[in-house]
Amino acid sequence: MKKIFSILILFFAFSLSANAQETFSEDVREATKKQAYEIANYFEITDMQKINDINNMLLHKKKVETTDFSLERKISISNNLKKKFATMLDEKQLAKFKKNEAFLDAYF
């Protein structure tokens, strides 16, 4: 009997923690998707995989904003996301990125 209760307790503990990880509503997902397309239009990115990657980076940024990380840690993550984004660009897009890096400050 104790084993059955132990198994049930473990089952509920894992199911509750799995539900807690789904933190983004559809509104947040749609907003980041819209932002990803704005960034893609600005940098003339047409590859859907890259647009999806941008969307994932924006979702990651939203997740970081909701955590209790220190300000330095949040700034570091933001800078890393910008660097990761820069690696996705070709030469023409990279020149545009370097000329107007402040454009991404609103997103990352």
C-alpha cells in the first residue's frame, strides 16, 4: 500500500512540474512571432528556418525577462542573443546590423 501511494505522489509531482514549465500564452507567442517577422523584414531575411530561430531567440529573451536573474546576467544573455543573431546574417545584412545595432535593442 505504501508503494502505491509513493508511486502516486511521484506521478503527481512530475505532472505538476511539467505543467509549470509551459509559461507562455498564445498572446506572447504571437507577439514574438510578429517581432520575428519585423526583424526579418528589416534585414531582408526570407529563410523560414532563420525566422523560426529568431522567434525562438525572442521567446528565450521573454523567458529571461520573467526570471529573477541579476541585471548583469540579463544583459549578458541579451548580448549573447545579439551575437547569435549576427552569426545568421550574410555580409550585406551584417553591415546593416553593425550600422544600426540599436534597432535590435528594442527586441533583444
